[in-house]
Amino acid sequence: MPLKKMMIGEREFDFTRPYIVGVVNVTPDSFSGDGVLDIKKAVAQGKQMVLQGADIIDVGGESSRPGAKPVSVQDELKRVLPVVEGLVKEKILVSIDTSKPKVAEACLKAGAHMINDITSGRDKKMFLLATKYNVPIILMHMKGTPRNMQENPSYTDVVGEVALFFKERIVAAKRYGVKKIILDPGIGFGKRVIDNLVLLKNLNVFTKLGCPLFIGASRKSFIGKLTGAEVQDRLPGTLAAHLLAVLNGANLLRCHDVKEHVQALTILDSVLRS
């Protein structure tokens, strides 16, 4: 069954094709090595990604790499708010990647169009904000926190467990009036290599929940563990993972390399429509 159309900002997303979410990390310790703290450079990076074909820019000011230390609300706002404001002025759709309601609300007041919450509404204020501002919220599965999530994670049935988690979070979000829900299985967040592979292979299970699927496998460590590639050399593996994700039902791809994703998705779409 086709997904319902969703308004993000003033733009309608019909999910008849995959959409690209470009990553702008306003951090000094991003796992992918692309973090930037200069506001002008971060805004310019987002603008360039949109010119290359990104549909949304996801701005984050706190690293979620394994072992990452928390950042204060004040420091996170100093990093992300000026970047959000700069991108909104350029009429660019912006997602704020944060688990802090105060950061999310400040960015929504500044014009951000979506919340990307890796804690999946652990703080219920995030649901209230999504309802108040009528924006989509991305609910991600993660075992533990970024600081401890890779300390021997284990699953009996990773697909079933993630699906059950999604069902519970959907009910919780709707209880607070949230209308626009996007699901992210959390590739690399509290997952072993095999867990990531099984999730990517079985994304169709989550499509039955009726919400768009958001996938972020870009430059993740499982690619390095499988291929030996360093983080800066994981584009081929990223593209393979993301193309397979699209074939299995993914609707939004969060990536660092927008131009290359646009080209790969153009070929995939052309073959499928031929």
C-alpha cells in the first residue's frame, strides 16, 4: 500500500521516489571526520548539498558516535541554531538532529521543519513539540546511549525486536497527538555487524507499519569491518547499502555524499522504470 503523502515545511513528499537528507555535523568529533564548527562553512555546506540534489539538510551539534560524551544544551545551541537560521533564510528544508527538547524548540522557532530524535521520544516533550509545531519526528531504535550502545549489544530476533519497539513508540507518539512519524531502525546504533545486515535485508517488515523509513548507513563502521575501508573510503559500501535499502522499502536516505547518491539513485530509478 502506498504511503500517505507528508508535508515537510511547505513541500509535499509523496514517497514515490527516495529522498536525500544531507548531513551537516556542527561538531568537532564527528565519527565521519566531516564535522565543522564554523557557522558560515556549515551553512555553505548545506547550500552546496541542496544544489547537488539534497531534499532536506539534517543539522546536528552533538556527536552520536560510539563512546561520545554528552554536550550541554547551551553548547549545542551555540553550534546549531545559527546554522539552522542561516539555512532557513535560504529557503532550505531543515531537520534538527537532537534529543534535547530545548534545542529542538529553539530550532523549530527559528524555522526548522523536522525533528530527528535518536532517543525516539524518550523525553515526551519531543512529542509535544512535534505536535505543537506540526512537524514530522524521526523515531530511531537504539540500544542504550551513544556512550555505551556498542558494549556487547545482542538480540534474539533483531527485526522482531525493532518492529516491536517501533509499534510501541508509534502508539506513544500518537498519544501525544503526533501526526507525522518517520521510522529509523538505527543502523550502527547498538547493533553488531550481522544485526545491521539483517535489518537492511528485512526493511520490508517495517514498511507494514505505515510510516516512511529513514536509513542512515553512510560511512558506518560495519562497512569498515566488512571491507577494511577507513571512514573516508566507505562511499562504495555506503552506496551499496543505501541502494539495497531503497529496493527493500527505504524512503529517506541520510548521507554525507549527496552528489554521488543522486547519480546512483538516478540509475536505479531509470532501471526500475524501464
